[in-house]
Amino acid sequence: MNLMHRRLCSSAGWADKVARLLSEDLEGLDLGDDVLEIGPGYGATTAVLVDRVPRLTAAEVDEASASRLAAAYEGRATIVHGDGTALPFDDSRFSAVVCFTMLHHVPSPELQEALFAEAYRVVRPGGLFHGVDSQPSLRFRVLHIGDTMVVVDPGTLPARLTAVGFDDDPEVRVAHGRLRFTARKS
Ligand SMILES: C[S@@+](CC[C@H](N)C(=O)[O-])C[C@H]1O[C@@H](n2cnc3c(N)ncnc32)[C@H](O)[C@@H]1O
């Protein structure tokens, strides 16, 4: 992430916004007892999840962020330095896999699809893959100058999720500049 982005994601304002939006987003969604978060970054989303699920693990590709979070959440969550496109977990381990505002940081559609395939592999039958990601706006584009920005197309996302094995007709919605999806593994 570029400097402007790092400042935003580590700010109190972002943490407050995430706390509000994520609580609304997760309303009515049963994530089960053992949840994996991919891409926790500075932990704004982790802070919400850790109080909502019995067991939380997070995989963060940036080593410094992973170390910082591991220290902050010691005893409350397991934070690993790991890549969502090659997860260091057993098949069917988790009741749900979630990712928030991170897919556009995965540098190509192919790598995003590798991440979808890994989410499918590590989630149990009956489990969910749920995420939220940003859609383009002027502010979003400015924030990503010199940074990775591979926006997820809501029109093609259902087919990309079912191609890796998720059930037909995953829920995909766009509202207020945010893409929200939920896919299930039978
Ligand atoms: C914009 S931050 C969002 C962090 C947090 N989810 C939030 O909403 O505040 C995106 C994070 O995803 C991480 N990330 C990007 N690609 C990843 C990958 N392949 N596996 C795990 N983490 C990844 C980045 O290092 C960064 O920390």
C-alpha cells in the first residue's frame, strides 16, 4: 500500500467507519465457530471480528503488519504471515473465510482466482466465503496512485466464484460504492 493508503487504513477514522459498516454487513450472517480472515492489514476489521466469532485466524501477506497484529491479538486470535493465494491451512478447516477491502490489492485477476480457490479449499462443506471490496470512484483512484488496484467486476464475480467450486448463484450486490458477496460451499 502507498503512504496515503497506509495512513488511512491505520487511522482512528477508518477503524470507526469499519466498525459501523462491518457490523451492518455481518448482520444476519452466520460465520460459524472457526473463521479465517484474509488480509487484515492494520486490523480494523479484525477488531470487529474478534468479538463476534468464537475462534479467529487471520492471514496477512505483509510481514510487518502480520507481526504487529500477532502481538496485538496474542491470546485472542491467531495471526499468521501468509498469502491468501497459497494458504498454510488444511483442507476444510474453517467454518467461514472472509476478506474485507483487500481483493483489489491482489495484483491480477488470476491471483484473485487463486485466492478464491484457496478460500474454497480451506472452508468446510456448508461454510461461507464472504467479502466486501471497493468499487471505483475518483477518491478511490486517487488513493491508489502508485498502488495496486485490480477492481473486482461484480458482473463476472459469480462465474469466477462458481468456477473454483462454490455453489451456483452466489450473492453479489453493489451499494454505496461497495461490492458485497457471499458464496457457499456444498
Ligand atoms: C486495504 S488493506 C485492508 C485491511 C483490512 N481488511 C481493513 O479493511 O482495514 C488490504 C490488506 O490486504 C493485504 N493483502 C493483499 N494481498 C494479500 C494476500 N494475497 N494475502 C493476504 N493478505 C493480502 C495487504 O497487505 C493489506 O494489509
